[in-house]
Amino acid sequence: MNLKGTTVAMITPFTKDDRVDEAGMRENINYLIDRGVDGLLAAGTTGESATITHNEQKK
């Protein structure tokens, strides 16, 4: 594997009822891509993997 460029460990946004905020996640992804980020690490890279389900991680 040959990684180049900038990769960001993303946060996972949550709704008020503690579900993954899918619309917020899309907004974050688009924001980062629009600013030239080359790679994204999502769903647990900043510690939230213990609070989301496996199905949420797969999404």
C-alpha cells in the first residue's frame, strides 16, 4: 500500500438521541473532500467505536 496526501481521522457526529447523524456525517465528508483531503478514516478512529453498533460502523 502506498498512501500519499492528507488523511483525516473524522469525528462521528451524533443526534440528540445518540444515533449517528448520517446527514451530518455526509456534510463532514463533503467539507473535507472539498478542501482537498485525500483519505478519510471514519467510524471509530477518534474513540467512538465503543458507543456505536456494528451496523452503524458498516454504514
